[in-house]
Amino acid sequence: QHLERSSLNRLIINYLITEGFKEAAEKFAEETGMSLNNIDLTSVDERLKIREAIENGKIQEAIDIINKKAPELLDQNRQLAFHLKQQHLIELIRLNLIDDALSYAQIHLA
């Protein structure tokens, strides 16, 4: 099945934005003559900050950013909240902060 070029371009733009390639999305839109006016690119920066914090083991920082930008998100997605808390516990253990890890687990994961 043949996709129209505009549909294919929109698919590429969505992929670039979803994966955090903001500059590439802007350049691609410019080169293809597409408009990014209806896309909130500031959210891309925030998502990148969250992903970077998680990749660097700074889970609480990621949680803080999420709570600042979308306070209801972790309340509405309990599984995501649990996995972030679980990962924070793992990071505390990785840093050999066993007492902190035990306290955190008792307070947040019990």
C-alpha cells in the first residue's frame, strides 16, 4: 500500500519528536516545508530531561520533573510510579546506601 508523501513525512516527524530528536525534527520540517506549529516542542525538552535523569540513575530527579510538569501522571499510572520507585531503590543499592535503601523501601514500597 502506498503512503502519501505528507503522511510519511508526518510519521517521520512524529518518530523524531517521540525519540527526542528535536533539532532533527525541526530541520526535517524545514526541508519538507511542514509546519510544527501544532506540536509542543517544549515537551520534547522535558521528556529528554526525564529520560536523561533515568539513564543516569537520578530517578528522584526524574520523578520531580514528572510531578512538576504533569502532577497527575504518576497518580493515574500506578504501575509507572511503582517502577520508578523500584528503580530508585535499585540505584540506592547500587550506590551501596543500604540503610537509605531499606528506609526508602519501607516508606515507598511497603
